Amino acid sequence: MRNRGIVLVLIVCLCGPSLAKDKYQHAASVALDREGERWAEKTLEKLSLEEKVGQMLMVWARAEFLNVQNPEYQQLREEVHKYHLGGFGFTVPVQSGLLKKSEPYEAAALINELQRESKVPLIFAADFERGVAMRLNGATEFPQAMAFGAAGNPEYSEQFGRITAGEARAIGVEWNWFPVADVNSNPENPIINTRAFGGDPQQVGRLVAAYIKGARAAGMLTTAKHFPGHGDTDTDSHLGLARVGGDRQRLDTVELPPFRAAIAAGVDAVLVAHVAAPALDPDPNHVATNSPYIIQQVLQKQLGFKGIVVTDALDMNGLMRLYSGSGENPSARAAVEAVKAGNDVVLLPADLDAAYHGLIQAVHSGELSEARIDSSVRKILRAKAEVGLNKARLVDLDALPRLVGSPRSLAVAQQVADAAVTLVRDNGNLLPLSAAPAGTNGSSSPYGRVVETSNRAVAVIFTDDLHSDAGRALERQLRARVPDANVIYVDENTASFSTPAVLATIARAERVIVAVYSAPVAGKRVMVGGEWKNTISLGDAQSALLRDLLEHAGQRTIVLALGNPYLAAGFSGIQTYLCTFSSVPVSESSAIKALFGEIPIGGRLPVDIPGIAPRGAGLDRVETHSSPRR
């Protein structure tokens, strides 16, 4: 018995540290207690210069199942050990230009494995602009931010933050690169658009603050972006140099108020954009990312921000173009200049090794002081302690079914999408539409599906890519009400040769529904006027088809903008116009329910549509029919 007792004591002693390390995270309100502050200081004291520099760097970790011997996992492991990374940006693989969504279990398992590899707890961040479902199946997918502006209720934004935080923390992501604090005042903006809450600085500020409140209460760090404002630009900074025009007074009244609101609400980080802002810094070699004046004077001194300053992705052309001819590695120079300007986190450098060694060399040469590095690392370690990473770094996989994709959360997302639907025009009083009589839904057998269609209702779906999911949920919702609806998909590659068939079909239609899916996509270019342009507008072929369609059947046509609300400004023939400001399935469902009078319509435009309607416009419609799904 005595020997057994000795063995038991030895087992407990040996396993104790491992068991302590494997305690699961417990998401609570973001806060720094004394224990966390002491941990941050003690950890900082123990780190070498190389380890400190690593804490300031983040690269992608793409969530999918990976065997630990898989070369991709081995690369991630090497990056953790060789570069002492402070964390990862969480995303998923891309196939043929489309995100390949992963599963919550796979994501959480990979994050746990990487946490076990690291000496210092890693922090995981993500672009969950529409919730965790942007990257993972089964999670709650919210509409784009502009839909919240159309709904106009800050409580929705707070719930958005709270639900997203709860699901993100469940899989091991503690930091969201959201909310977007940009004011989308430029209809030609190709990269912000519906990612912004709207065009009114005060409303944007209220919704930004509400999101921050909800997210931080549920344990997630937040990020206001893209400072000093990316809304009044007409260039995607992924592709080239974007410029924020206007004088300082304009910036103080339009671009900066939402960031002030975010700071007052306790936002944890501010992401700085690769945009030129001549009113703040006229140096042609400076964008906000590498401008000491914009970061240190405007953001930190004038606006009083004390939290983490993070660069936008360093591999974007808007920044890298400045260093392409510098004579040294562009990633190294960009990283050093970003830190000199005041950034604490260097995000997604194109060349991790160059950025890492460039920062170390800058300290050795005296270009950067170690005290400057310490200042940033202290902020990062404190942020990790604020979300409890000093106490536990792993997540409980068994808890995922209880925490991700709950019916209540999904209902909230649908409620927001319903409230956002905005009727801008209904000149011919086409709404509401009538569903098919009961009993006409065809065979219930999956092998006896009715395939015959009629032209009583024709839907033409404009999408960027026929292989994407755009329009699929809308088609299902439409067929639930009109089983014999004729649904046609067109993209830019097929629009021209599809035109005769489409026009022949709509010539016999009682009602035509045109659903246009046009959302901001990084790096997107389309052919407009015979030139490749960085724009969110339709390309030449699709534009020509839409104009032909409106010319032949404009009075019978309802145009749904499932994304870019500015679409109508380019098509004067639109007589009935409905906006959802988002293309996700809940928004597709809302659009169809609104068309058939199954929900009231009460959304208001959160932006001005030149020549069409001002901000705040919207026609009301009452609910007239019950949904077939109720």
C-alpha cells in the first residue's frame, strides 16, 4: 500500500503541470485583473528579443483537418517554434477563388494542437464580419453590416457581437477584426460598400459601439477598422493605393466620429489601413500604416487610443508598392516602418522570415529600440490575459454542440435580415406577389421531383460565378411558393450568349424577379467600358443583359439587390427595387418572404443612392400572407 501511495503521488506530480496546461478556456467579459497584469509583466521579463519580436507577428492558419505529420501542419508548427509567433489569423482554404468552409470540430482541434506547440499562449484572430459562419459550417451567419444600418436597431448590433463572440470563443478564436467603422460615403467604393454599417457617421458610431459592447461582454477582443477611414475611396487597397480625400474638417465630421465612438466604447484594437490621407499626412511615401503622424498624433494623442494598433495585411499592394524598389526585402522594410510608425501587431507579412529578421536587425542597428518592442509586446500579453489565455489556452470540443449554431442565435440572425429589407421603389404596385394555390407543390418523393416550369414567374439570378452558392437558397425559397417558377442563372461569362433565351423567356412571364448578387470582394476586377476596372458594379455583359431585360419587361420586373444597394443608380429602368444589403441565406429568405407579403417591410436606406433615393428612404408594407414554412 505504501508503494502504491508513492506511485500515485509521483503520477500526480508528473501529470499536474500537464493537467493544468490542458484546462479549458472559460469565456468571460474582457477584463485585465491583477493576476493577468502580473503574468504579462513576468512573461515579458522572461522573453528574449527574438521571442518578443515573434509576439508582434501573425500569419494565417487555415482550418481543416490536418494530421500532425502533414506538411501543412509541420509548417505551422515550424512557424510557431522558429519565429515564436504571438498568434495566427484564422481562416479556411480557398479553392478556385471560393472559400472552402471547414467544420467547427476541425477548427477547434487544429487550434488546440497549435496552442500545445507554443511556449506562450497564442492568440487567434479572424475576420468574422458576418459571424463565425463566414468560415465554418453550422455557425450563425448574420447579414452584412449595412443590413444592421437598414434595420436601425443598436440592440441587433449588440446581439450580433455577443453571439459571434460566444461562437468564436467556443472554437478558440479570441479576437475579431471587426467592427468596420468606415462610413461608406462613396458609391463607387469597391471594397467597403455593404461591409460598412452605412453612410451616416453618427449611426455608424452607434452600431459600432453596440457591437463592441456585446462582443466584449461575451469575451471577445474587438477591432475598429480601417483607420482613418476607408469609406470615401474608389480603390481596393488590396490592389493599389487608395486615397481618402477631403480636408481635416471633413475627416473630423465624417471619417473619424465612428472611431471616436469605438474608442469611447472600449475597443481593444484599431486596424490601420493602407490608405493615403493627405489632409493628415501629405508625404507621398506615406499611407496611414507607415505614418507616425496619423498613428501617434491623430489616433493615439488626439483621439486618445491606448490599445493595440494593428496593421492591415502587409501583403497588400496598397502598402508593398512603396517598398518594391527600396533595395532591400519589401516585407522587412514594411514591417520596420510599420513598427516605427506605432503599430504593435504586424499582420500577414508576405515574407515572414524577412519581416522577423528585419525587425530584429532594426533593434540591433538602433533603428528601433528594445523599449519600443517591449511597449508593443506588453499590450499583446495584456490582451491575452484579458481573455484568460494566461489561465487556460485550450477549448473543450465536447462543448461545441451546445455553443455553436443554437436555434435562438439563428433566429436572431433571421430577425435582423427580415428587419433590414428595404423597399426603395414600387412604381407599379407589384408587391406583394401571390404564391401558388395549396396542393400544387408536386411530388413529395425526391425521385419524383417536378421539373416542368412555367413562365408565370421567372427569376433571373445575376451572380459572379455560376459555381458559387449565390441564388441557391433564394431558388429553394421561391420554389416553396411557386413550384413551377423558371429560374435562370447568368454570370459575366454566360450573359451575352444567354441574352436571346432570357429575353424570350421573360416575354411570356407574368412577373420577373431579377436577383443581383454583387458584394465587395478583395481584388475583384470586372470589364466595364472595355477596360478592366476595380469596381463592385456589374460587368459589361451582365449590364447589357439587365438593360435589355428592363427595356422589354421593366413594368413587370422586381429587382432585388442582394448586396450592393447602389446598383439602381446605373439602371434608370428599374421600377420596383428591393434591397437586402446582403447575399447570405437569411437575407435570401427575407427577400422572398418580403416579396410574398409574409413579413412587413420597414427597412430604411442607410446610404444615399444618387439619383434614386436619399438616406432614410423606404416604403412600408404590412404583412399580408403567412409563410408556407410556419
